[in-house]
Amino acid sequence: MQTVEKTYETLLVDEVKPGIVTVTLNRPDRYNAMTNTMFREMEQLAWDLDTEDELRVVILTGADKAFCSGYDLADAEELPHLGALGMLDQQERAARALAALRSMRVPLIAAVNGAAAGGGFSLALAADIRVAGPGAKFNAAFVKIGLSAGDLGVSWLLTRLVGPARASEICFTGRMVGAAEAAELGLVNQVADDAVAGALAIAEQIVTNSPGGVQLSKRALQANLETGSYAAAIELENRGQALLTRSSDMPEALAAFKEKRPPVFQGD
């Protein structure tokens, strides 16, 4: 993949297995805190990866002991001095980066190897699937620094994952949620001894399936979170299924079933 060959200042990109790419936030000396440079690189990387036909799954993790500690407080000192429109521009820069990652056509798995705090929590929530390591911990500590937990999608995504009462308690207190509790609440899919290895095991299951089927499943799941009716959800699903029957993968799956062999999907 051409994208893997590029170099980034704040990210490491590696194709660990065919079709599976890991993206590592690479500022370990700052607990992988996010900067404007990282926001720009995450957005660009998401665009670049989306052009890779061979891509099947992206795993996002952090270097060393942390996943992501949020926005770098060394840069945050300037925030109170920005005008209203300047602060809005700053928020939208960060939001574009997370939205670009979340909207990639392939599944995004967050391998949360350590602390995911503030904006790092938002980043983990933006993934389709979350695997926590034993040392993973999550918090929406915005209220502790005079800000709102309505930041970078937390208020929308967390509520849908754990329910409004749990989300309210986590956001109003700003407390830490450890790996075991996160699994109990449904905040993460599983806890693994090694978060990246756990994420890779899920990714390997995903890549055995039809690429088009997985991608349109992701599109339907995300789109129907925002759909207001059962009828509208069904309409979107119907179109996706009709489209996929025109691909080569469905006839191949049927042929493989009859011939008692694994299917060979082409994704076209």
C-alpha cells in the first residue's frame, strides 16, 4: 500500500498483515497527546487509506503505555485567548480528524493499551470496535478543566454505548473507568492481555468475509444510528443488499458453499 510508505510526524503506519493496517499515535513522551499537527495528519491519513483498494481493517493504538491523553495541555494555554470564531475553528479542526477516521469505509478497531482521556476518550469512542488492555482506563474529564463533556462526539457516542444515566455519571464526575468496568458497561468489546493482539484477532476474522459486505454493513450500522424510523432503516438496508448482489462476491460465496471450500473474495 502506498499510504504505508509515507512518513508522518505524529503517526506510525504499518501493514501488519495483508489488508490490515495499524496506526500508532507516536508521541509517547506526551502520552500521545493530540496536537494540531496530529489532527491534520489523522485527517490526511484517513483520506489516503480510503483510496487503498486492498485495505480491509484499520487498528488504532498508542505508543508505549498510553492510548491518548487528549489535547496536549502544553498547547491548551492559548485556548482561552482565542476569539469565539478562533476557538470554533480549533474545535472543527479536531472534529474533522475524528470524523474522517470514523467514516473510513473499512472497520476501525481501537486497541486501547492505556489511558484514553478527554479527547483520547473521544477518539476511542469514534472507533467501530474497542479492545482494552489490562491497563486501559477511560475518562471524560472535561468538567475538571472548566469544559463540557459535549466534545468531539462524546455526548452522542457514549450515550448510545452505555445509556444516558451511565453516560451522565461518567461525564458529570469525570472519574476514571477501568478496563473491567468498561467491558461490563459495554464501553469496550473485550479486555485482552495485549490490546493490539486482541484487535488483530478480530481483524483477522473480519478479513475472511466479503469486503463489500463488511463495508456496506458498516455504512448501514453508522447511518441507521442517525435514522429516525424503522422504515427508513429498512430502506437503506434494502438498497445495500440489492447493490451487493451485483458484485462477484455473493456468487463466489454460494459456489464455495456448494463446493465445500473457503470462498475467495475479490471485493468487486
